[in-house]
Amino acid sequence: MATLDDPTLAPPELPPASPVGQRRSGGLFRAFWRWHFYASFLVIPVVLVLAVTGLIYLFRFQLEPALHPDLMRVDAPPEGAQLAGFEPYRIGVAATYPDATVVSMTEPATETDPLRFSLETADGSPLDVFVDPWTGKILGDLNPDTTLSGTAVRLHADLMAGRVGDAVLELGACWAIVMALSGYYLFWRGRAARARKRRTRTGQARLRTTHAWLGLAVGGGLLLLVVSGLPWTGIWGANVQSLATGAGTSMWSQDHGALSDPVSTLDESLPHSHEVPWAQGKSPVPTSQVPTTDPDAVTRSVATVDTALLLAAQEGLAHPMTVALPRKEDGVLTVIGYAFDDPGKERSVHVDRFGGTVVSQYGYDDYPALAKTVAQGIALHEGRRFGLLNMVLTAAFCAAVVVMCVTGPLMWWRRRPRGQGRIGAPRGTLPLKTTPLLAIGVVLLGVTLPLFGASLLVVLLLDRFVLRRLPATRRWFDVTT
């Protein structure tokens, strides 16, 4: 949210005889602007990727059926038609893909949606198989990671670069907080200068005004989305979870009704599924009671996917439901009722595969307070907590972020010094010694966000011992001596 002309390119507006308070304020403004400017080099690429991939993920239910209508759309059934059981379809899919393991089944959300089976191939890759629920015809398959929304999710998660990509995104998110906070300060302090510039009616003045007012609206949303997205991160999220565990709570739920000899957790059972509620991802899964009196009973599973769906419906789970199939002999069928726009309705039911009874169930009401908070934040982050309104506002926010990522560099491009061997950064240093509250704020931010604190220390050391000592770098980076 740059709002004034670069002081390195124009005469200072404050006369030399200005009072000390005004000089200090002007210096603080330029210092904030300088940090805002340099933070943008990291933040803009990161938030641009997150905004674009977030938009794609937000509209995945509209985009994917349009891109794959042969797989994700079926003809409406005749009036009065009723769905038969899904177990024969599961058997058919397993027979058609003998080298893969059927991991889960998701029932259709509407009468024109297919039945989806998630499989894991021999090499560990995911594969979604689509079946017409009215005819049983296998429509085809695709790797969900290679779809448009699947690719967007992977980029949004870690830039498809594992822990390194995750750290880059987390670092960009941390500095985005600095950009948002410094941007609000620049907006407030630069309002008078911005008004003077508007009277010139130049394109640069209009661009600044657009950037400033969009930043005013986007900054708060950026802070909200960054904070609600941090639980996903590998450093901040892992550290907070460790602290929470030490305090006897958790960002994820613990299914206390299923703690006896758990064989896996839900996110391990469904490694490529997005139907698992965030807070239940680490929930232990119970086991079935394997019959001991009749050896042949081990091979005769009483409960089917239809049994599990029926029992879950009787328990009040929300449709469409996903059934995670047993991965081991003594595993259970876990039915997940994913209430899309209301985390408060998230519930899972574990069904004994031999007895056909509910072993245990677990839901939002059983979450620790921290897990409830995170679950609500995730729903808000994904644009689904308040239905259509949340979706529209999130889409508008992502679009505004894209505009901000364009207008910021464009302002610099128009005012950049040409042929001077300088980048044209605002000049100024943070007066931490004379502004104790600012120093405390910086330290607290660095402690709260360890990756930001470490990167800030690196930047300060680089500035102190490298950039200031070499004439070429001192000039290029507009370092104030």
C-alpha cells in the first residue's frame, strides 16, 4: 500500500526545521514503507499462487464436472426410481481393478452425480473410479492429483515441493502479516499526500488510490486467512500442536471411544481424500471383533458399505457420506458425515465389519475447544462456513489479492529510477531504539512466528554486515548509512 512518492526520487516535503516529532513520524513512515516494499518480493509471488489456486479450489465443484462431464455427470433417472445397494458396485470395481485397493466410497450428492470409489494403486498412487449409481456402469477413472483442482490443492499446500515448498509458503504468509500491518500504517499516514496526488489526476495517482483502498479492504481478510491457514503449516502448525499436546489439548480431535488398539488414523486410511474433516484427521480408528468360534467367519464380512450407510443414517450423519473401508482384517468401516458448511455437524461412525454394529462414534461436540476453533477457522478459510455468502466474499477477496499483486509492482515500475544502478527502494530504518513499543511488537511477532523471526534475523545481519559494507550493494538496495 505505497502511498507517497519515493523520497529518493523527489525533494522531501518536510522542511529541515520541522519539529522533532514530525521528523520522527516521517522517518517511521519511510521505514515502514521500506519494509513493505522489500517484503513484497517474497509475499507477492506466494499470495498470488495462493489466491489463484484458492479460487480454483473454491469453484472445484463447478469446474471439475465441466472439465470431466463424461465421468462426473450421469443422466437423471426416471421419475420414481430408487437407488439399489452399492455393495455390488464395490465388488465390481474391485474386480475391474484387481491390482488396486478400494480405499473408500462416496455416495452421490445429487441424482445426477456419480458414485465415486477412491482406490490406491500398487505404486501408491491415487485413482478415482466413477460409477453410474442407477445402472452400475463404470464410467471411467482418473488420478485426482492430476486434475485442475487436484493440482491447485497440491500447489496451495506446499508448491508440490514437499517440506521446502511448505516452508516457503509459511515464510511468505508470515511476511504477509508484516505487509498487512505496515500497509495499514501507510494508508493512515499517507492519506493527506494521497489526496494531494489525486488532484493531479494522473494515472499514477489513480493507481495509488486503487491500491490503497483495495489494501484497506484486503488487509483484514489477508490477516484472517493467514492465521486460519497457519495450522496447516509444517513449522508453526507443528510447534503449536506440540505446545497444545503438552497443555492437554489438541488442534485435532482424539476419538476417545476408539482408543483401544487403533490400527490407523482417518487421514492414513484416506490419504488422498478431502472428505475427512480437519479436526478428525488424527482420530484413531477402532478395530472390529474378529470371531474366534467360527474360523470361516473371518472371510464372511457381515457388514457391507450399505450396512454402514444405513447405520450412519440412523445415527443422523449428514449426506453425502463417505465410507472408509477396512485396510486390515480387524478393521472397521468408518462412515464420515461431512457437513460442508457447518463443522458443528461433523461426525464419524465406526461399524464393526463382522457384527454389523456401531462400535463408536465421534463428532464436533467431542472435540477439544482448540480443535473446535481450528475446525471453524478452516471452514471459513475454505469459503464454506456461511454458504454462498462466504463463497462470494472469498472469491472477491482472492480476485482483489490478484489486483493488489499487479498494482503494487506496477507502481514501482512507473517510478523506478532508470539508469542509476538502484532498485528505487524507499529509504528509512526502523527507529527501534527510540520507539520501545515498536521494538516489543517486532520481538513478539518474531517469537510468535518463529520462521519470520529467523528470517528477520538473517535480513538484519545481512543488512548490517554485507549490504552496508559494499558500495555497490549499498547503492543498489538504497541502504541508509
